[in-house]
Amino acid sequence: MVKAIEWKDGKVIMLDQSRLPVEVKFIDCTNYQIVAEGIKKLWIRGAPAIGIAAAMGIALGAQDITAKNYREFMKGLETVFSALLSTRPTAVNIKWAVERIKKLLKENKEESVSKLKMLLIEEAQKIHAEDIEVNKAIGRWGAQFIKDGDTVLTHCNAGSLATGGYGTATAPMFVAIEQGKKIQVIADETRPVLQGARLTAWELMQAGVPVTLITDNSAGALMKKGEINLAIVGTDRTVRNGDVANKIGTYSVAVLCREHKIPFYVAAPLSSIDFTISTGDKIPIEERGPEEVTHIFGACQIAPDGVKVRNMAFDVTPAKYITAIITEKGAFRPRDLKKLMKKDVNLDELRL
């Protein structure tokens, strides 16, 4: 599978996904500012992948900090933390990565600065490796919902390009195929940045998975014709009551699924679940520039000059539309997510 990001020879190597599928170009990120730019400009995207990028960006930025002790080192890192946290406000994985890094540093504050720098590199690589295993576990738990002969709809891109590898929403599809099930995948284009058309269709084709591309406004018609059996999407932030923030258009797909009695699943690594937020109404929603809507790839203008634009990058799907949330620990009803916060929870009793 294609690698979206990796740490190599003291640099962060990032696949520029904004150029896909026309051009496959890797960018050498030699400082944290380039990593932050890559996150903001969608060279890398997808909640797990940008969490990995944030961790690697912190490790990269740390190498240039001249400090004599822990206090000075942390002061220097604050600029790095702030730069990365300001890139994409909706996805919780950047915050998750920053908090994990801070905890690691606090636990090792008696170590030398040079040792702390090395620990950050090791932790970033560990986060990357863990994400791949998490995705595979999501695949194993999610494959049970896919039957032989099913056609699966997915929205946006939650595949290997959006993660450390293997994907979240695509993981159950890959495992189902490994189990011998013959399935079809329908990827909608996902306007305005076309992640479904450019990325999901491309990577599934690279993996040999049968995929059909549709326009966003075709999903309902295909559901009505009985040509879609289930939908699986990813998430950028899931909150305590089971509401899910994902790429704009996810809510529409969920409502259509409910109308046509089609199961709607969300693949959510635990790192993307924000237990500090009670409902989806409190999730900050990123709004991006108008040129993504008025132009294709910034070159071909498709709207009149001066037209007013709303370009919300995400929407929130209420828990009531979600059949199950698939994590690396199992698949759960949205209302049961908050129970995962308990230390003595019996997962077997909650799993679907």
C-alpha cells in the first residue's frame, strides 16, 4: 500500500496528496514549518495521518532547539505545538498527538535534552506503527458487517492515504476480501476537493479492489435502486454521545442510509474520539477558502467572479443515524461510547 508519510534519514517524507492522481510526488520536510504547511494545504490529510504528521513535526522541530534543560526545551517546543495545533481545528488527532508528546516529556524530564530529542523521534515512529495495527484491528472488527456480494459505499478518503497505512473505513473492506468475500466499492467524488475521486478511487485501484466512482448526488438514486448494501466512512472527531464530525457530505449520506434502511458505519480509532466534548454541536468546524469551490485545482474557474461562498470542510452526523462505531477494541453502538471511559468496563458486553 502507498505510504502517505514516513520518518527517514532525519526528515519527514510526505506524499503530496493534493497532486494525486495526476502526479505522485514526495516532499522532504526538513523542518516543522514545512510539516505544518503540508497539513494546512492538504498535502497530508485524514485524522490519523495528520496526528502522525504532528508527532513527526514535533520531533523534527525539537532537533533545532538549543536548550540546556527541560524547562528551556519545553519553552522552545511551545512554538512548535502552537504552529501544528493551528493547522486543522476540527480533527482531534493533532491535539491528541501533542498531549501524548507532552506526557512523554513530563515523564522523562530528568533526562538530558539530547535524550529527549531522541525519545521524540522514537515516539513519532511508535505512533506511526501503532496506527497501522489499529487499522488492521478495525478491519477485523468491521469485516463482520460485510457479506459476500455486498456493495459498500464510502465517502471522502479514509484509506491508507489518510492513516499510517491500511486505512480505517477501507480496513473492513480489505479484511473482507482477505476472507474470500467478493465485494464492490462505490466511492463518491467528495466535493469540493474530490478526495473520493482523486484518492479513494486511486488507492483502491492500486490495491486491486473493484471500485466505481460516482458523483456525490448519485448516492440516493443508487440506494433507491437497491445497489448499495452498507456505508462505511471515517471520522475526524467523534464525541462522547456518539456524534461524528467527518468530511462535508457525510451527514447527507447518513440521512439517505436511514431513509433506505441501509446500515451506516463509522470507522473510528480511539485516538479520534474526544471524550472531553459532550455533543457534536460543540465541535469546531473548519471553513476553508472559497477558491476550493469556485475553481478546480485552483486553475479552472467554474463559478462567477465575486460569488459568495460557504466552504465548510466538515459536518456533524448525529449518533441516531449511525448503526455502529467500529474501533480497534470492537464495534459499539454510539450511545455506548461513553462507557469506554470506565476503567472496569466489560467490552464483551458492549460489543456488537
